[in-house]
Amino acid sequence: MFVSVVLDPGGEESARQLAEVLVAYGFEKVQRACWESATINDPILARLKQEIDRVTDYYDSVRLYQFPVDGLLAVTVLAKKRWKRVVVRPPVKAPPKRT
């Protein structure tokens, strides 16, 4: 599975710890606050989320973009020490209009 992690740390210590965790899990830094990996599976991702939760505090924000999750894109957000997940589905086609 492809996973991209976008960080918005609340402080320098959190930024350093998050970077260390991501490097330990095999992520590569592709931009200032963006890390990517194409070799993550579900059990490793669950452990990664626990590690991220361990090193973050209330002021840190982390977004994980995962593809594919049942063939769809999933966005998981850690904000204010709470995880939320949204699965992005393709738009529903509207029926043709009758004139």
C-alpha cells in the first residue's frame, strides 16, 4: 500500500521525534513536511499509528493518505490527540436530465 504522511508538528521536539519514527518505518522525506512509502502493509501501519500517537501531543497534527484501501483513497487525521478517518469515494453520476 502507498502511504503519504504530512506533518504539522506543534514544536521542534515533536518534529524530530516524528521524523525518527518515520525513518525507522522506512519512509522517505519527499518535501519539507511530507514523507512517503510504498511498502507499508496494514499491520505495520497500525503499529506506525501507535508510535505516532506516542510521540505527539495535543498541538501536533498528522495526516496519512493511504491507497488503496478497498480500492479507494483513505485519509486518516490525527488532530488534538484524536484519530479520524475518511474514505474518499468517486462521485456518483447524476441521472441524465430530461428536457
